[in-house]
Amino acid sequence: MAPSQPGSPQPQSASSERRLSPTEQRNPASSGLDYLDTLGVLQVLNAQDHAVIDAVASALPQLAELVDIAAERMRRGGRVHYFGAGTSGRLGVLDASELLPTFNLEPGRVVGHIAGGQAALVNAVENAEDSAADGRAIGAELGPVDVAIGIAASGSTPYVGGALDAAREAGAHTVLISNNPYAPLAGKAADHIVLDTGPEVITGSTRLKAGTAQKLALNGFSTALMVALGRTWDNLMVSVVATNAKLRERTVRILMEAADLGEGDARALLESCEGDLKTAIVVSFTEATPAAAASALKSHAGSVRAAIGTLAAGGSA
């Protein structure tokens, strides 16, 4: 038998297929990549990226179940914790950090943990992902109403495994999100959500398809979670924290859209509500006082729709 040519897929037995994550296998579609011109390289990358959408779509039923579980637990005071190393860890930290300005989520409700700590966000921290003990130390801080989500492309990161072990022992609901149908860590979690993106264009470079699929899955999970918790109204970002001029102008535009107001009336209503967009929307639909609107919102965990429903029905906060 002639030897394999460089870039050709390597023959593997069924047993070795199970041991080696698809993300670590060579991709025949990108064979000869370094012979291509720049446009050719980008076209290969783009073509392979189409697999990402299908992989996430297949996982939507499981993601929906996870949203429902997390929402129920968060309503009881629980928290969601992401655990990952490298790209996976950075994506978890990114997703968690964007929820405060976008949805006014209180700090500590959704938290991202990366192996190696804050320094690992911008620089690789040697051997950090191999420390199951570090993962266990943080996972042990969770409680029975919390949710632990481990993120690992190959599904074998010791740091993530340690976190899932400790979180499970503490009574938290545990989930593994991986790109490997045969992830070794799957047994450490109650649920395994597989984003099967296959081999990477550059073998083992999971910042590509695997990372993109993780980003989409986490964005979908956290956004649906915020919708479930009443942090939006219709498709409007009514919980936005107006911390700068751009966002303050955005609150005016959102109120104009939500309540069908002119710019002047919207600005005046926001001022009467001390700049609180949710309160202003509730006032515009119910004619309640700002104080009553704010009280109704507080009684309904910030849900505009629930507050409007109560006040419009003649109820009180």
C-alpha cells in the first residue's frame, strides 16, 4: 500500500476514532491549504463554517431544556457558572460579562470562569487547563440551586472535569457543552450538549468551527434565559444600562418604539421616571405613577409585561 500523502485523511480504527476527538482529526476538505491563494484559504474557511449552523441547530432542543432549568433555578436565587479553558473559557467569560450592560443582570448571577484566572484571558497560562484541582475548588463553591456549564471542545479538559465533579457533589445541575460526541467528561455531567462541527480546517485549532459553535450556543442560551426572566419586552432591549451617551440615546429610541411616542414626549417621560426605561414603558401603557410602576416592576422581578398586566387589570404592586 502506498504511503499517505501530506494532507490526506489518516486511516483510523473504530477504537481510535473514539479516543481522538473529531476536532483533533485532519480535515480532507482543507488538504493543501498552504498551496492556496489568500482568497482560496478564506473560501475554505467560509465553506467549513456552514457546518456550525447545522451543529447548533441540532442542539437547540437540549439548549431549550437547559434554559428552562436555569430560569427556574435563577428565579429561586440560583446562579449560572461557565467553566472552560483557552478559547472555551474566554467565550464563557465574554458571554457572562455582556449580560450586565445588555440586560442589567446583577453581578454574580451568571459568571464565567477560565482556567488560569484573569491572566488567561489575554495570555496562555501554562498547564492551567490540566489542573482538575483548580476546577474543583471553584466548582465546590456552587450550591443546589446553581447550574454549572462546562465548555470544552474535545470534552476532556481536566479543569472542566474537576469543576463538574465538585459542582455535582454540591447538588448543582451540571452540563457539558463539547464538540466531541465521545467526550470523556460526558459522564461527569447530567447532560451532554454536543456541537458536532467535525475536524477543523487547521487540525486541532478549535478557535475556528468549534469555538464559533460554542459562541452561538452560549449567546442563544443566555439570550433565551434573559427573555425567560423578563429582561426584554417584545424584542426590545428594555433592561439596557445607559452608562454612556450612546446608550442614553438608545433608551430614548427604545421608548419611542415601545410606546409610539415622539422624541420630546419620550425624553420628558424618561426624565419623570428618573431615566428608568422599564418604568417609563409601564407608565406609558398603564398611566400609573412612576412610583407605582416601579413598585410593580419590583414585585415581578423586573418583568415589564407582568407589571403592565397587573396594573392594567387594576391590581396593585
